[in-house]
Amino acid sequence: MKARTVLLLLAAAAVALAVSGACSAQQIEAACYFADQPFPEYMPLWQEGWSFKDAKGDRLAYARPDMPLGGYAFLYFVNTGARALTVRDLTLEGISLKEAIAKEEELPKAEDKYRSSILISGLPADRIQTLMRAGWPAWWMPEPQTVEPGGRGSIVLRLRRAPKPQQLKLGIVTDAGVIAAAVSPARVQPRFATIAFSPDLRTVYLYPRHTVAGKKPALVRMDGRDVTASCIISADESLALSSIVLKLTRPLDVMSYHTFRVEYPGGAVAQAGIRAWGRDMIYGVWSSPGEGGEPEKALKGFIDDYAAHNVNCVMPFVIGPARSYFDSDAGWDYCESKGVGRMTHWPDGKHVETILFALDEPDASDANFPKVDPDKRLGGLGRWLVDWVRILREHGPKSPVLLNIDNTYKPENWYTYHQLTDIPCIDPYYTEQQDYVDFNDPYHYQAHTRPTSVQGAAAISQSAGQPKPLHVILLSCPYEGPAGKGRHATPEEKRMELFYAIGCGAKGLSYWMFPTCLDDGSDGAKKLWAEIGLMGAEARTAGPVITTSCPADLQVSASKYLWVRTLLAGDGTIAVVTVNDNVACDRLGTVVRPCQDARVSVKLPSWVKPADAFEVTAGGTRDVSWKVEAGKVELAPGEVRISSFIIVTADAGLRARLQERYQKSFAANVARIREGGG
């Protein structure tokens, strides 16, 4: 027997002994497993896989109707001891995951990426089979790693496949002992669909979903404390989703970690942990002009342009002469004065970044893991990302961390990584999809005559990342295929994509990218940049509703070809998002047949008693014909050319507040954009 194997067996034996003598000072508060939710209606959209070929030499198609998925196990525990405890390891079926999810190699720097897998661990074959039967662990993460006395912590464990045992035995290995736990994968439990915070962190919006309709939460706890008396709890006999608005006496600390627990009559429980982060809706653009000018002038030029197009966040990467001034204190101050934040790869130690960017497209990188067969590589960067996120949080404790997932191994890729950071993010580039089917797979072109792939990726990602805020990146670059550079995305395409994403639960949006796409001087670029500015006014005016809302399956009927989704927002508001699907897109452009005399009927939750209904547009709020009959709101928005965003609310003052927001921040920009021919 090899020496490494002996050492691993000895380590496992030590863990087993530790588990048998687990400390009683800590306790498990909740343990649950949530299987990945399949979306068979979107399966026809995922034709391509990665760059590998099958036995016949054809490109592999990873997605298939019967493809296996996995899930997440969550453990929530309390430190009832007298001293802080630090999580060191997690055991699954008595096997140390620190040893089992083995690193590809040891690297000298923390930022040096490594891959990991149970398949390169050197464990005996029977132990690897035990782990694969238990769900095939890809990565696990403590949140936080060190828990103070009286504090609460959690563990999230990503399993690549559905576990076969009826019960999973887990052990949280800490420096104070081992906390034993068990998870029943077959047990269906309530879950938080969304947890959101107001920008001032004085209000928490909780949306728990029971397994059956009509169950109203009886008790709400935050960090173990009963806060039911501070909550407005709303439920309906026809809905499994409830709305809870928690008003706090003092604001939470930015990025502080909290657990929320809802208890139902009969004993069912929903519990989740999340870091507190609230801000105006992020509406960003990636990169900046890379050429020309003196640094200060270059920086102010593109920031002014961003602000004039209602963009409030610079995403990576700032290049060229603007970079030095962008990084200076004066550059920071200028961006802040224009209401433009920034996402960076690393905190500068002096300012608070809007977002920290953990990594771009780990799923694409996973494909380059030669020690493991291609179809077993997904999740390989998980362990490194857990370590890297911890380092980012240590150095930038006031900024949320974002991780962007690409389109490799889809749709499984979106499930695999979305619970790893504060903000799950995707880049479902429709223009790229059009190019792919045009030149590689024209048989499937009929699936991509509309940007439905954005809708599908957002719906899957919202389900996989819940209750966290989803960010969606939309492609603003032109077609680029074997025939050369093609057209830009049309304004109609981009508008459909934006409202598909919002309707599926996106809380933030951005565009890839500025200098080579939106700033190339072409007519297509000018029209698209103008539309991005108009949509920014529209989405950000409605931002306070969007960022605190949750997708809800309200009963809806609508005019033919009208795609409709509904969002619950707080204790008395719903948003109705519509997109006209009577559209066709090809290499020449977009053909639209407007939905004339549109009608939408929505069954209202019993707690929503409308005092007003109105539409939010690029020109501010405007009237919409509405009435309530037999518990339904009947809306008549008139012609819907591409989209509409309608708010139905019991808050008689909401419209005035949103209109004031529009007039103060966006009206002048919209006027200038329209005067310029947008």
C-alpha cells in the first residue's frame, strides 16, 4: 500500500474518532438538501457543449433531456460555546472532504488557480465510490469560517449528482470538535426564494416558499431572535410563496452575515444565511475607451458618457490613458460625484468597491482539466474559488463578491457555482448564440429566432442561486462569424433580453462591452447605445421595486404572443412584466409585429388591495387602464411593441415617489438621448 494511501486512511480514522466524540457545546439548527430544479422547456436551447468531439468527430452536445443534475446540502449551526470556533474541514460519510476534493497541485500564490476533484485524490476506489453514491462532492464552503460565541454559521456543499443514500452523514470539523449532522435528500422542505435588503439596510424582504400552497409563516427569526412582531407577514391560500417585510430598529452592518428562519404551523421550517447588502439597482457597462487623451480628460469623458446613459457602475476592465486617473483618489471622487460605482478584481484598501469580481467563467476553465475526463470536469475550480472568495472578503469586507458563469457544460454549469458568492452572475450572449447556429448548427436556428436563451439561463440561474440577487450580462457586441463582422444587436433584441431577465428575477444588469462595440462609430452602435440609455432610465426608475421583489407564479392570462411574468414586491405591490414574443431575429435585423390592444389579467394575492396601477417607461410613469374584478386585476396597456413594466400597488404614494426619482435622476438624460436621435 502506498504511503499516501496509509496517511489518508489514518486521517479518516482520526476524523471518525473526532466525530464519535463530538462536542455538545454546538448544535445543528437546520439541515436541508435542495435538488437542482430541471427546466425541460428550455432544453431545446442548449445544443452545443464545449470544444471536445464525440466518437464520430462531431462536437459534443452536453445537454440532453435525461441529463442528471445534482443539488446543494446546507447545514446551519449555532456556537453555544464560550469561545470562537473555526471550521477546518467537512466530512461526508465519514470521509474528509479536505482530503477527498484533492488539489491538482500546490501553487505558491493564493491567486494561482488550481483545480480539484475526488477523482485525483488517491483515495481507495471503495471510498471514491462511497462519495460518488453520496452525491459526488465538488466543493464546500463555511459561512463564515470563524463563528463567535453565540453566533451562527452555515455550510454549503455542492453535490454534482443526486445522492443515493436516504440519509447523508456529515461532520463539521472545527478547532473545538466536530458537529455531527444528517441530511435527508428525499425530504422536500420549504425554502427562501429571495432575501433582499433596502439600500439603508433597515428593511429586509423575505420570500419563503412552502412545499404546498396556503401555508402562512407563524414565526420569523433573525440570528435566532424572534422578530415576528416587527414583521408584516402576507400569505394567500392559492400561493406557496409568502411575503414578509421585516422592519429593523437600526440598520444592519454592510456585508454582515445573518441567518433567517421561518417556522410554519406543523413544524416545517425554511432557513437561509446571507450577507446584508442593499443598493440601487446595478446597471453597468464593461470596460472603457482604450485610446487617446490625457488621463483625467479620458476618464471624465467616458464617465460622463456613462452617467448620461444612466449607467451607474463601471465593470472591469478600464484600460488605456484613463486607467491611472481612474485609480487615483481624484478619479474615485469624480466617479462618485457622477453616481458611478465600480467593480474591481481587488480592493484598493482605501475605498469601498461596489462589487468585487471573483473570476470570469470558471466553467470554461474547467474544460481544461486534463487529469479528469471531459464530462467529469465541471466544478473543478470550486475549491480554489472558496479560498479566493475568503481572501477577497478579508481585504474588502464591505463589498459583495460576484462570480460570472459562462455557457460551458450548460445548463449544469449554472447550478454548479451559483451558491459560491454573494452575487451569482451569467453572460448568456444571444448574439453569440445566433452566430453559432448560423454557421455551425442551422438545423436548430428555429430555437433562436428570439433571445429565449437569455430567458432560460436567467430562470435556471435564479432557481439555482436563490435567495441571492442574480446579475445578468447582456452582449452588446456585433455578430462575428466566419463571414466576418456582422450587425450589432438591435435595440429590440436587447430590450427583450433585459425584460426577460427582469421577469425571471434578475436584480442587476450590465453590458459587454464599450470600446470595441458601443463606441465603434457605426449606426448600429449608436442606436444600441441610445437604447441602453433609455432602458437604464426605465429599469432604474423601477429599481426600488425590482431589487426588493421575487418572481411569483401568479395566475395570468394575456393576449396572444404576450409573455408575462409577475413579481411580488413587499407587502402590497406586484409588478407585471410583459414581452411581445411576436418577433423574429436573423442576420439582417429584427422584425416586430406589435401586440395591439394588449390585455393582461392577473389573479391578485389576497393581501394586495390596489390603490393604483401604472406603467414605468423610459419617459417616466404613465397611466394604464386597469380595474379589479373577482379578485383579478384587468390591465389594458394598449399597444405593446416590445415590452411593458406595470406596477399594481396598494401604496397610493408609490407612483409619485418613482416619478420624482425619474425627474431627479433620469429625465434630462432621456431628453438628450432622444434629441440626439436615439
